[in-house]
Amino acid sequence: MKIHHYFFYVALIIFSLSSCNASSKNKKSNSDFTETQEQLQIILETQELNQQQRYIIINQMANNLLAAKDYQGVILFLTDWVEANPDDLYNSYWLLMTAYAYLSTGAEPVAEYYFDRILNKCQDLLVKDQSIHFICLQNLIQISKNPSNRTKYFNALINRFPQNINTTELYLRLAMEYEKDNQWDLALKTYSLFLEQPDAFTIQIPGEPDAYKKARHLVDFNNSSKDWTFESLPALEKAVKRAIRNYDWRSLDKYKAKINFFSMSWKQDEMDANSQEEFSMKAWMRGNRIRYSEELDETSNSNEAYLRTW
């Protein structure tokens, strides 16, 4: 038992020593960090430095704070510097670091403010051959929730950096933002620009599998006479059923959409090349006994309604 107690006592001593060493190392590390920052601050305040030399000092101090995950320290240091030195050539970069520090703390609205401030107040710079303004716009598209602001950012990307983006995709996304913002004229104009792109029909856009079809329908409908439309879906359903009961093919032909119309069998795909665009109900109704379901098909939605007939 004495041996066991002895080893236990030794183990406690070793543990205590190692704890003291770790604590001592942490204190030394913190002391070294503080000393380094203070020395750099002294150089910054007392030496005659050119723009490039100041950049090196400030960048080192900011990166030291980032390495320590002291995001508030980064924010205070850089915003104080920018406020005190409004003519600093590198202010757009310091504010970019500030915006990323806010992102790291989950403060997206504040980060959005700084990204937007860089665009409006600071000249553009290149970071690793990439425009700071372009970086800001990319981030703003990701975090901004305001449709009016988002349309501004999409337009800036399209107009200023067409070589860095997929213009076809951004025309579509810009049109959708105009739609959300109830700017219908601009939405339709931008959908038309999307349709004019050579790859509009074939492009695959994440989250928008029917992009071309949607844009084509909206633009064509807007440009049409709309003289076949009904006030409501129930009114259209009532009129179609009445025409079928009366074998009134002329009325059914009149109800057909003048744009984007197609006819197909129940299981046929709309995009099938065999879908008939020119089709009269006369040939379908002559000599046949036509029946229809009492209710619209359950797959009907706000854009398309289906009535099963046989």
C-alpha cells in the first residue's frame, strides 16, 4: 500500500508541475503577443513610414488579432484606424477585414453594412489579383435579404464584372429579384435579356430547373393580346365543361391560349417534340362521346390546372 501511495503522490507532483508549466507557457505566450502588438504600435506611431510600410505593420497587427480569434479587437483596431486616416490607400482592405470579422461573429447585417460601405465610399483594390469590390458584391448577394439592395448588387456584378460571372444566370436571378420587389416592367425586361442569351435554353441553374420555360411563358404572355383569358380559374373551368357538354369545339378553340399552347396525351411530356401546337378541338370531338372528371386533377396548382377527359 505504501508503494501505491508513493506513486500516487509522485503523480500528483508531476501533474502539478505540468499544470504550472502550461499556465506559465500561456502567460508567456500572452505576454509575447502583447509585447509584439505594443512594439508594432510604437513603430506605427513614431516612425516615418510610407504607405507600403504602414500597410505591412497594420496588416501584421490585424492578422495577429485574427490568429488569436480576437474579432472585437480586429474590429476596434481597424475601424479606429480608418476613421483616423480617411485618406489611407488601403482603407477598402481594412474595412474588408472588418466585414469578415463581423461575419465570424455571426453579425451578418453589420458585415453587410461594411461590404456596402466599401462599394460606395472606397476605391477598388486587387487582393491576390481579385477585385475587393467584386468580393464585396459576392458576399452581399449571399447575405443581403432586401430585394431592392439585391437588384443593385446583381446589376453591379453584370455591369462591372461581366468577365467574372455567368451573365445568363445573373440575368435570370436579377429578373427574379425584380419580381420579388414588384418591379414588373424591369422583371420582364430582364427576363427578355435572359432569353436573348445564346445558352439560355440549355443552361442548368441551381434551384431553377424550369428557368427557360418560366421566362418564356412570362415574356410571351406579357407580349400577347390576352383576349382569351378568364377572370378566375372557376370561370374557365365552368366554361370548358359547358363547351364539352355541348360539343362546342368553336368555343374550346377560342379558349386556347394564344401563346405557349400545346396539346398532348395524359402521360406525354410537355417538351416532347410530338406535342401538337396547331390543334383544333373539332377533330377531337367529332364522332366521339366525350366525358370529363367532375373535379380538377389533384396535380393542379396555381400555374397549371388539369381536367381529365376521355
